[in-house]
Amino acid sequence: MNHRNELGAYYQEHFKTGVGVEVGTQVGLNAEQILREWKGKLFCVDCWSQDSQYEESKARLGAERCIKGNSVKLLKPLKTIH
């Protein structure tokens, strides 16, 4: 893999339909790219200090994927997602 734009294809080849977490989503462009090729379940975690970026991410990815908060504090709850 030479570029992060290849992550979706890599995940699809190796993990098919697993569960993943992107930490530091910002506006969701990278997550959107991953989801074009990966059929797994992706959750996006960010502190989203700017509400406009959070709203843009929810619009782009779906509110159910976007988890607002500190990634370290969310580690335990995220481990229970299947």
C-alpha cells in the first residue's frame, strides 16, 4: 500500500466485513474513501471541536457512524461494538 486512499481496498481484501474505527475523522473525507471499497462497519471518532465539521461528517457518513468524544476515553465502549 502506497497511499491511504488504498485502505478501503486493503481492508476489503483482508478483513471483508469486520468492524473498524477511524480516530481523527475531521470532516469524513478519508472515511468516505474507505467506505467506497470496504464493506465492513466503520465508526468515526473525533472530538470535533468545530460543530460545522461534526455536522459535515454526519451528513457525509451518517450520524450512526460518528461518535463525538475523546478517543482514549471511548476505547472501552468501542471494544464492545461488533
